[in-house]
Amino acid sequence: MSLDTLRETLPPYAKDLSLNLSSLAAETLLTDQQKWGAFVASAHAVGTPAVVKAVEASAVESGLSPEALNGAKAAAAIMGMNNVYYRAIHLLSNKEYGTLPARLRMNVLANPGVEKADFELWSTAVSAVNGCGMCLDAHEAELKKHGVSAPQVQAALRIAAVVNAVSRVVAGEAAAA
């Protein structure tokens, strides 16, 4: 299944999502690797099988390298852990937890197998899906250090938002069937 096939399966009430998927697939603010990595990382963050398959197929068809595909999946995996942990640390009233070492393995952050800016961009998209403000701030600050512009960050956030919404619609429709 491709992104176009996925768009065709969306119900009429999700027409805006279909149109947004189409325009984001043609997004030019990001490199193709950044764009398709954001799609893959966001799809894996939500984990709706049909969306993951469609996004991965379109990403590979568009030339996303195996290393970038792996890096995007790694961003979804590590942020799946970090977003829960750091969101909890941020939300806890007892600030003592913020002074304790995380004691969680995060080696992929140091060597993601792709350009650091791309990995940070994908981590930002996943952090948006997972709702971790602390992680969003940290990754956005790193992106600024790498010269990534606010419109480029916004493009990744838009991809995350649309992939999340499409995944929810697909999962909801499957549940109702």
C-alpha cells in the first residue's frame, strides 16, 4: 500500500487529512530524507499497521535509504521511551526527580547512523506525537544549533500532526468495522 492508496481509503469526513497528506508528500522545505524520515518516525510513533506500511512503502519508493529508514525507526523507538520518562519528570511536582540520573540507555542519540540534524528533526516530530514539551524544547534547541529554520521544524510538526490524525482515523474505522 502506498500513501496514495492510503488516502483513497480515508472516509469522506477525513478529506482534509487526505489533502494534507498529499501536500506534505510534496513538501519542499525539507530534504527528501528529512521529509520521509519524519513520515516514517511519526507513523512508527503511532503504530497503526496500515499507515506504517503505506508510509514506509512511499518513503522507500521516494528513495529513503535503508540507513535513514533505520534512523527514523530508531528515533521513534528511543523517543517512545524518552518522551514518557521526561514528560513524567517535567510533570511531577517533586523536582527531586529532575536531579536524578535517568539511568536509561540512549546510545543511538550519539550515533544515529544519519546526519544529526535529521535525527533531531525526526525526534522532534515523534516528541510532538507523544506530547513531551520538555523533549520538544530540547530537540528544537539542537535543531537551531544545526541551522534548521523554524519553517523547517514546522514542516516536520505538520507531518507528525497529519500522520497522527490519519492513523487515528484508520484505527477508528478498523475498530468500527
